[in-house]
Amino acid sequence: MKKAYIILSVTILTLAFVKCKPAAEDRFKMHENAKRISDSIGRVIDAAMAEVAIQPKDGAVVVDTTKK
């Protein structure tokens, strides 16, 4: 009888775990929202970086330090 209760409880817990996870549509929606928020944060950071970027003065010589 003890085995039957153990098997029954494991089955119930397994079914509860499988049924409680989000549906495929919900997961797709969550990933879509996460990407949208990530893109939004990226745009805010890019805008802030562009706002504080140091612009060269007129007549200043631009030196390319990446070439050797």
C-alpha cells in the first residue's frame, strides 16, 4: 500500500509540475517582451553616450591611432 501512495504522489507532483509551466505562446510573448525591453535599454544607453560624446573642435586635426 505504501508503494501505491508513493507512486500516486510522484505522479501527482509530476503532473502539477508539467501543467504549471507557461504555455508556448506565453513563453514566446515573454521572450518578445524581453527583447523589446533590451532594445529599449540599448537605445537609451546609445542616446546618453551620444549626448556626452566629445565632438572635435573646428579645424582640429583628427589622428587615427588605430593604424600602425
